[in-house]
Amino acid sequence: MSSTEQHANQVASSDQFYRFLRSGHVLRSLLREFLEEDFLRQVCPHRLTRSQFCFLKLIAANADLQVGELARAIGVSAAATSKNLDKLERLGLVMREASSEDRRAILLSASAGGRRLVRDYERHKAAQLAPVIEALGAEKTGILCDLLEEVCSGMLARAGHQRETCLRCAGYFRADCTFEKFQGECALRPRRRGEVEA
């Protein structure tokens, strides 16, 4: 066994390594359950899945998005995309219309109600999370964010494959995204006349 492998084994068996993994998993589950699924149930009068809400958020951020672009961005089949769009359209959250330039192209846009749902969700999430961030303080929050970006960049650099588009940030787009170079174009980067600010 090489000295590099021995060192890696020592790190992997240390308390710090398991503390990092434990805290990382807890943070992930809290963000998903407490800050996404619970909030979506509280804000949304419809029974939307996280995937359907992701569709809605992407459409709201990029007006006149084509169905094919949406399927590629989300990374699902055309059939699954159509099924999710059918529900969003039935609920009056999304509209489909043929392009005036190419009648074969179907353009998507969020309705006023769809855009309002996305805004309400983000405001509710911010209201719940802001006190936690405020209690942590600006300095610690900045350090934590820098460390998280460093860890994520290190992991993505080792991932070995690049996606066509990236949705890892769940739509919290930044113009100077650290991760875009590892993961491909941001699927939620506003490309046209964006209707919802991230």
C-alpha cells in the first residue's frame, strides 16, 4: 500500500471524516424535507411534486422555453416532460403555445399564478431560513459558504463526467457560478426575458 493510500485510509477512518459525512447528510435532508417539501405543501394549494415545481421554476425563469429544451435541462424523457406539463397546464400554472416563427416549436410560459407560486415559495423559504442565517452572523456564514463551495468543487472535479446542463443548485443562480465549469451550462441561467428573479 502506497503512502498516499495509507494517508487516505487514515483520513477516512477519522472522527472528522464521519462528522463531515454525518453533518452533510443531515444538511441535505433538512434542505430537501424542511426547506423544500414541507414549504411546498404549505404554500402550494395543488399537490405538486418537487420535480413538477422544478419544471415550473425553470419555465418561470425562462420565458418562451421550448419543450425539448426543458426535457434536456431537467434530464428526463419527452414523455415524462409532457406528463408533468399536462398537470401544470391543467392547474393553470403553465401555458403552451406554438411559436409564431416555427409552428412546430411549442413554447412554454408561466402564468401569473405560476409566477406568483414560485415567488411565494421563495419568500416563505427565506422567512424561515433568514433567522438561522442571521443568528450565525455574516462572518461565519461567509466562511461556511466558502468552505461548502470548496468541498463541492473538489467533489465535482473528481466526478469524472460533465452534464450537458446542471441543476444542482436548485435554481439559486449566480452569474459567477463556481460549479458551471464542472457541470456544464446552468439550466436555470436566464437566457431570454426572464420573468422571475432567482
